[in-house]
Amino acid sequence: MRALVQRALDASVSVDGATVGQFEGPGLVVLVGVTHGDDVATAQRLAEKVLTLRIFDGPTTEASAADLGHPLLVISQFTLYGQTRKGRRPTWEAAAPASHAEPLVDTFVAALEQLGARVATGIFGADMQVRFTNDGPITILLELDPHSPRS
């Protein structure tokens, strides 16, 4: 699984002109991609890693969204697994099909919520418009291998 994590001052996601998820104030925008071998354990580990990533300024040291109670906006993003090794047209073969990916994105969101996070989401598979103000800018790509418990 991959998560592109961006520290943001605010964020929203719309589908067909209607806002379906948003937050005000500092938080994280998290684009999540799933590949074929990913599983529930990987989604849960990634959620914990995202939520505890120390990329905010805290009262005395670097802090995580969990430390500060900051919200997250999670967007499914199969294009994180786009491959461009040949030519100029990306291929999506490494991205898991929706039947495999959607339940794992749901597991990722549920794991964040179980850890105490406030989470807004987009709509899986929808044509979404995401708006946010990147703070820093800070953007970090996290990737977990489902076969490695230490990633």
C-alpha cells in the first residue's frame, strides 16, 4: 500500500459539485493506493504510521496528527500505482482492482478512526475534485510491503 501524505491548512473533496468531505484548520490530506498483494494487516499498519508521522510543530518537539488531534482527509487514488517505465502513457497494472482495493481503503479509514482520528473521505471510484492548501509544503510518500512486518 502507498499513502501520499500532505500536511494541509484546510482541505475538501467534492463530487458532482457537492462537498462530500472536508476539514478546517491543520490536518493531513492522504491519498491511498492499493496493490494486488495488500491485505488488512497492511492497511492497519499504514493507518498507524500515517497518524503517528511526526510532521507538525508541537509545543516542545515535532508532533503527529495523533498527538495534536488533527483531522485527516482520505482519498482513494489508484494512480499512485501508475507505471511509466515505457513511453509516455501510464499503465495501471500494479493497482489492485476495485473489488480488492475498496475494502482495504475502508479498513485503512476504520483503523484511523479506531486510533481516535477524525477522518473525512471522498467516494471510492468517483471523479473527485480535491482542494487543499499544502502547508510547508510537506509531502511524504509512505509505502508498506504486505510481506514485511517491519515496513
